Amino acid sequence: MNCIKKVVCLVFCCTCVGGATGIKAEQPLSLQQLLNAMSDNYELLKREGSLVQARQAAVKATKYDRLPQLTGMLQATINSDNNLEGSYQSYGMIPSVVSGVRAQSNLSPVAGDAAILDLNWEAVNFGAYKAREDLSKSDLQVQMNTLATTQYNLQGYASAYYLELIRQFELQNVQQNNVVRLQQLKTTIDALVRNGVRPGVDSSVASAELSKSIIALYQAQKNLAQTKVQLSNLTGLAAGQLNPDTASENKVNVDGAAFVFSITADTIHHPYINLYSSVYDQSRARLLLEKKSYYPKIFLDADAWGRGSSLSNTDQYNSELLQGYQPSRFNYLVGLTMTYNILNIAHKKLNSNIYRFQSEAAYHQLQNEKANLSSDVQQALLEKDFQHNRLVETRHQLDAAASAYSQQLSLYTNGLSSIIELNTAQDYFIQAQRDYVEAKVGLMKSVINYSLVTNTFAALLQTIKL
């Protein structure tokens, strides 16, 4: 009987008192490695990167809006030459026949050509060029900040999956250790039953508990495998490479917590604040461009052209039509043109109101995001305090449950308690182990979440080598 007690105590000391001793994973995956893999495989991040390049190209293109338009044209025609006095609006549909006014219509053909070189330069538009460039730059800034927020969100996704991987791995270890403990306990109970110390029903109950524990282990293994499959799809890494780094629990909960809660939060440059600030700046740039678009415009015009015609200046039709394609007249024109739509005042007021209200909406959105971020920081602090207190109490719970199980096992082997009481103590012990895993991961989550909302996540990773 004393020998059996020693065996039982040895089993307990090796498998229970230490809590959930995990299976050592080879080549553990760091959070930084996971984040890098997800970044390389995240299509939305690639999309935002391409849009940034598009906006950069747009900024460069906008700088060339100041260039003049230089247009060349060469035209050869065969036509009649009949016209009447008086002007008309062509609306781009009636061919321009500006000469050949005669008493009677003559349908004889006239060959002619025209070559022109036209320079048109919007030399002065009272700030519209700069307003367009500023708007293009603000569009680029919005897109760059959108990319930064996508990267920020990806950090949150990667952290959540990393913590879930650790959680599922630890829960599997808890269940696996429970199976080992129950297998060894069943061996002990079988020995007690054979020696007549315990009734045969205890062996059946132990077998049932073992089977239930093995089923729970299968479930835990499935949950871990599913998490790895999800991560494999997101990262492109093989499931065998997704081994969690359980040493990171101490890094985050001790070193990480000491770091992020001691440095100054950088909410001013938080990605979401930067994004909504740039959206507000973009709305103001669009409003300014709208106002500038109604200012006068001064154009520099310069033209040089030559013409040929088979119709002579004495109104004689030349039967040699090819002679009409030899230029015989040359002209030039240089001038300044100012345009201003006097009746655009109403449009200016109405359209400017649209962009003014949009700018006000962007400002209020920015202020709302600042308030939300301030609230998130306070919530993160409260969550950290809760998770820290929870972890302390869960550690006490685990110690108490381990002690209760040890005492109940001793009572059972001495015939002072039943198998039901032992199973109850064991259930408390298993639940305490699970609660401890949840508490450890919960504190890790609160520390990382605080680093995210205070914009210190990158510094955290670099400092504790996570």
C-alpha cells in the first residue's frame, strides 16, 4: 500500500504541480516574422501601395499642367467656294468658308491647303496652378496615410492571430498533460482495484474520464490545426513553420508591459489621426481650388500659318488643282487674351458651399477620431489593470486547485474519499489550468493592444525582440 502511495505521489509531482508544461516547439515563429509574412502575402496592402504610386505619378503629372499647348496641323482639301455675307455660330458642324462672296453660285472645285502651328499658354490663372498641385499632393498624403492605416490594421490582425496561436497551443498542452495524468492515474486505480482496495466501478469511471479527456485533446488539436491553416493562408508559410514562441509570454507580460506603460504615448501621430488630418487638409485644398477656378485667366496666344489655293485673287478657277497645294500666303499672330465668366458668381457661391460643408464634415470626423482614440487609450489602461489582476488571482486559483487535487488524491488512495470527489477536484484543476492560459494570453493582448492605440507597437517589437 505504501508503495502505491509513493507511485501516486510521484505521478502527481511530475505531471500536475508544475501546471501546463508545454511541448517544446522547434524553430518558434516570432511576431515580427509573422507580420513580415502577412505583409508579403496581404493583397490589400499591395493594392494600397500601388495606389500610392499612382498618386505619386499624379503629383508629377500635375506639375506639367503649366506647360503651354503647342499644336500643329496640316490640311489639304477640295471644295466649292460660295458664301454669303453675315456671321453665324458654327457649333463645330458647319465648314468654315469665309471668302468667295459672289453674285452667283459656282460649283467648280477649288483645291487648297492649310498648315498652322498654334501656341496656347494659360500664363496666369491667379493661383489655380498651385491649388491644383496642392490638391494633388494632399491626395497623395491621404493615400500614403491610408497605406499606413492598412499596415496598422495588419499589425492588429497579426498580433491577434499570434496570440490565438499561442492560446490554442497552450490549451492543447493542458489537455495533453491531462491525458497523460489520467492514464497514469488509471494505472494506479487499476492496481488498487486488483488489490481489493477500491471497488471495480472506480476503474470504469477512470476509463470514462480518460476517454472524455482524449476526446477533449482531439478537439484541442483540431482547434490548433485550424488556426495554423488560417495563418498558412494569410502568410503563405507552411503549417509546420507556424510554431508559437511560448517564451514571448514572459517577454510581453513582464518586459513589454514595463516598457509600453513607462514611455510617452504618441497619439498625435497615430495612423488614424494622420489619416483623418490629411482628409481634412484634402478637403480644404479642394475648396481652395474650387474658388480659384472662378478667377480670371490670361492666355498667351501665338500662331503661324500658311495657305494655298487654286482660286486666284482675281477670282479665276485654276484647272490645275495641284497648284492649290502649294502655300502662297503666310501669316502670324501673337496676343494676350483674358477670359472671365461674369455670370459665374452664383455657381461659385453654390459650388463652394458644397466643398465648404465637406471640409467641415472632415474636421468633425477628425475631432471625433481624436476623442475615440483618447477613449481607447483609457479603455486599454483599464483592460491592462483587469488582466493583470485576473492573472494574479488565476495563479492563486491554479495553486489552490493543484493543492486541492493533491489532497483529494491522497484521501482517495487512503480510502477516505470517493472517485467522484477525486474527479471533481480534477475538473477544478483542469479548469484552473485553462483559466491561467486565458489570463496569460489576456494580459499579452492588453499590452499589445495598448501599444497599438498609443502608437508604440513598432518600438515594443524592437525593444523586447518579439
